[in-house]
Amino acid sequence: MHAFIYNFCFIFFNSSIFFYNPLLFDSCSSKCIVALFCKHSLSHTTNNMKKLTLLLNIALLTIGLQVAAQTAIPKGFEKASIILSDGSTIEGYAKDQMRKQASIQFFNPSTGKKTSYDANSLNSISINENKWICLQGDFFKQLNNSQPILLQKCSDVSGKPMFNGVETVISAGSLGKIDDQFQYDSNTNQLIPVSNKKG
């Protein structure tokens, strides 16, 4: 806008001789002045539009790359749903690390962040068609959908250090060893050993 006003004033004052000298002012001179003014203003506006379009394209490209980076599924992660210890549910992708580290890695596509969860932080987790219930600090795979519920132990946190606020304690873990099977009473949260065979 400032450039527009400057251009108008420049042309007006430099052309004032035509307005104040009736001998020099004619229709031809008037047309030339108007044409010069319009051409200069149009060129300035076109350049500004090109710059604005370029900036918008760069902004859209940057946003698109950021969204793509956030939603890209990390290698080794599968579609999952977790229920936290407070009862809230998060949809995303998970990597099973239950047997080796007694935990899972969870990728939240809405934030683009990975978070490690142990069984004390979760009530349950579902990865594809499989579901695990978290009990006594361990992960137990649910083997059926009927009563009594049959579970298979998939992690062992016994003897591992756990953090209770600022205090470090040694976890006692749950009954049995990895691959042991149990009947689960959801009313009492009790595990009843039924087998020591792999399922």
C-alpha cells in the first residue's frame, strides 16, 4: 500500500505541469500518464502475488511433511489399543517386548511419539486380534473369550527393580513362569494355575 501511494504521488507531481499548463495538457498526455500508472501498479501487484503464492506453497509443503512424519508407522509396530491404569483408552501401534523386557513400546500417531509401558501402567492391551491382561506387574495373554478365562503368562518382572515414587523396590512379580497357564477370576483378580505347558 505504501508503494502504491508513493507511485501515485510521484506520477502526480511529476505530471503536474500538464494539469497546470493548458497548452501542454491534452488527451494524449493524459492517456500516457494513466497508462504508465496502471502498468507500474499492475507489475507491482503481480510480483507481490507471486511471492505470496510461493510462501503459501512452502508453508503447505512443510505442514504436509510434518504430518507424514508423525503418522508414519515405525517398523515392527502393529495396530494396537491400550487401556491405561486410569481407565482411559488410546489407539495407536505397539511393539511387543513382553518376554525380553516385560514391557511394550507404544506409538501414538496423533503425537508422533513412542512411549514404553510396563504392566503396572496398563489394565490391558490389544494387538491385532490378540489381547493381554495386566496383573501383578506382568502381561498375560488371553487365550479364550469364555468363562473361565484362560491366561498364559508372557512376562516375568520378579526380581527386577521398580520405582515407587522416589523409592526403588524389588518386584515380587506374579505366580509361575513364562508360558504357564492360569484360570483367571475377574471378580477377585486371582490366578489359578492349571498347566505348566506352552499354549
